[in-house]
Amino acid sequence: MGRKVATGFKTVELLDYYKRFMKENCHHDGRELGEFRTITVNISSISTADDSALVKLGNTTVLWGVKVEFAAPPTDAPDKGYVVPNVDLPPLCSLRFRSGPPEEEAQVSSQIIAEVTENSQIIQKDLCISPGKLAWVLYCDLICLDYDGNILDACPFALLAALKNVQLPKVTINEETALAEVNLKKKSYLNIRTHPVATSFAVFDDTLLIVDPTVEEEHLATGTLTIVMDEEAKLCCLHKPGGTLELNFRTV
């Protein structure tokens, strides 16, 4: 019993510690409440991938790798290809994750990135080689190397950085053999049509939103909210875990 009381007291003290900074309109790391952490990007970090990007958002570090393959187009969309994202949150990135089947947070992150790529229509139609016959599939695998909160903002940024440098060879269908002929000497970059950007908030006391929360702020918050929009202010995704969204927030 004593241990539970001590743990609860420590949590209350920690929350009060963070709220003292919020009253001064700043994060505990010195940022203003509406200020993002520094973002850095390193392109083509993996030589074995068709392209990749390493992105750091503060201490949160993610690595996207892209591999391209042939596939039959979707039956309900014969003029499209596929973007297949997968987010991996291994134990090496945080003590909160365990070995074994994918964590729920990793599965949700993968679903959100898939929703963003579909709703924003980043490149799917450009992946069609021959309507109804052949298309490209882009397997986009992300591994988190260091989890310090707000992975959903880092994911789309890193994915776009990786996709911008992917080059696809020219492919034609031989009419006599019906086989694909690949010309590796003629390559072209993907045509990135939109640039969706994610902005995540931590919610405190159902009234205050703070931008780009750290892992401690996510843990102490009463909820989180992620909004993904493109450059034309089109909403690509809205994600709030755990229930409905009450529009009574005070933003900073």
C-alpha cells in the first residue's frame, strides 16, 4: 500500500512540476508552448533501400526505408498503385515497448499514415504502369530508433523526405509476350502531388493544447490530438485516441 501511495504522490508532483512551466507559457525544455522542437533530416541513409530518410524531432528519431516492387493494380482502382506503410516501435527505442507482436501504438500509427497517404493522394495514380495490368507497390517501413514523444509528426515528414528521392525505372509491357520490360537507364522521380504535415498536441485539463509534446508530456496529459493537413489546408486526418473531440480548447 505504501508503495502505491508513494508512486501516486510522485506522479502528482511531476504533473505539478510540468504545470508550473505551462503557467509561464513554456515547455519544461524551454520552448514556448506553441513551438516545435528542432527537426533535422538525413536523406538516403540506407544503401540497401530504394531510398530512405532519417528524421529527428528533438530526441525522437525515426528511419523510413522504401522498397519498390511490381503488383497488380487494385481491382476497384485499376489506375492506381500502392503505398504500404508499416511502423515498428521496437524495445530499443523505449522501455515502454516489448518484443513480440506489434504494439497497439505501432498498428495505429501505421493505419494513420495509410489514411494520410490515401486521403492526400500523394502519388498513387503515378504508380500505375499499365491500367488494370501492372502497378508499382511502395513498401514503406519505419523503425523508431528513439521514442521521445510525438512520433505521428515525425512519420509523415520522414516518409515525404524518403519518397522525394525514389526513382522508378521506365517500364513497358511487351505486347507479344505480355511481360514487363524494365529500362534501368531511364529513371524518373516520383511526382509528389501534396505535402501533408502533421501537428500534434497534448491536452491538459480539457482546455489547454500544447504543441509537439515530449513523451513525459504525453504521459501526463489528459489526451492527445493530431491534425494532418496539406498545403491547401485540406484535412487529411484527425486523430484523437480514446473518444470524441470536445471543441473547447484554448490553443497557444
